[in-house]
Amino acid sequence: MEDERRVYWTEQMLQGYAFVEKLIAYEVRECGEGFASIPAAAEAAGVEMTFSDTKIVDDLERVYFIREGLVNDLIAIGQDMNERGWVLKIEEGYRSKGMQTKLVRKPAVFDAILKKCIWENKGQVPPTKEVFQRAIVLVANIPKIGTHMSGSAVDVSVFLRDGGEEVWRGNSYLEMSERTPMRSPFIDEVDLKNRLEITAMMEARGFMHFPQEFWHFNKGDAGAHLLTGEPGAAKYGPVHWDPKTNEVKAYEDPLSPLNSLEVIEREVAAAVERAK
């Protein structure tokens, strides 16, 4: 069973990287659309939603904003879930370049990535290039593939309105294992059913799921175009957002890694030391 899990994980990582390569090549024409507050929109619509109250990394607060053209669809999903007896919890919204860069290096996140890479390599620390590629897939170490940096993605959990228990999906957010892909064969049937019901409600409003993560959904960006087969350039790409003016500016270097190979090499060494 351990070998089966390892083979499956490696296959998923390779598929994820192949998808990343398609994302990198896909045309984006940033539309310049501003952002809208998800909590404010939910309150105005009378929709019951909740939001994570933890820091994303260090002292950086999570930013529960999304593109203006997407917020109504997201609120409609919240309403759909309320009518189903569920409450949508937003775990993540927009991430700035600084937030995403730090997130890749966050010890809890990076240690989990390296631990999985070592497990994948049967106890051996893998070449830095492999860790670098896994970091690209798992935490979007390149801006163009980071749909949170485009303001076009949310990470979600779902809870019961009556009682508050989580609608269980095999693991809670944030899991990083062979159980993480949406259709992992290593979760129970009822957990898969919950994943797929939530996904159906998200995708009914155009928010597509990222196959390698059961909690991540995005719309209007290159990833969504690829997943739906929608032709033409995507209108949302990674942007710098000024919350005071609600102005956005496209990245000048969307393909430049947030953390270089050399930085990842240093992080690997630090993570190995922490594990001793």
C-alpha cells in the first residue's frame, strides 16, 4: 500500500507540473478589473459565510477580496450552500507577491513539501530541482500560475449550518499528501461524495477545481480556461493591487520564480536542520 501511495503521489505531481507548463504558455490579457470584499458582499446579500481568522504567514493577515466580476457568483455559491444546509468558509482569497513569496518559504509549508519529497524518494533528500518543481505545483512559486495572485481564486471549506461540524472531505484544509488530489483513491467513498458535491456547486457558478487540490477553485484565469476548454485569452493574471485606490497593475515578470533555485536550496538545508 505504501508503494501504491508513493506511485500515485508521484504521478499526481508530474500531472500537476504538466498542467503548470500549459498555464505558463497560455495567453493572458489582464483586464485591469478591481477587487471587491467577499465579507462585505456576503453581509449585504444576507448570506451566511465564514472566514479563516489565522495569519497566512508571519504577521500577514489573509485578504478576503476577489475580482469584482467574480464576487456575485461566489456569493451565489454561498447562498446555494445555505439552502443546502451548509456554510461556505473562505480559507484564502487574494495574495500579494510578498505574501506568496513568504508562503513558499513558511517553515510549516516548506517542511511539509520537503518531507513529502523525501518520502517520495524512499528516505533520501532529493535534488533541489525536484523540490523546486514540487514547490511550483504545490504553492505556486511562479506568479503566472498563482491564481490567488490574480484575485481569481479561493480556497474553501464547508460546514453544517446546524451543529457547525465540517462537511468532511477526507482531510481538513490544508492537507498535503496523496489524499490531497480531488479524486484520490485513498479517501472513503463518503468523503469523495462530499468533495464532488461541493465541487459541483462551485463549478455550477464557473469556479473550476484544481485537480491536485480538493479545496482550490478559480475562475476567469488561464487555469479555468484550460480546465473548461474556453477559447481566447484569459482576462485575469497576477496583479499588484492597491487596496486604497482599488487599482491593479499587471506583473512585469509573471514567469520569474518568486523564490529562485538558490533560495530553495538554502530552504532545503534549513528544513533538514529543523528536522534533526
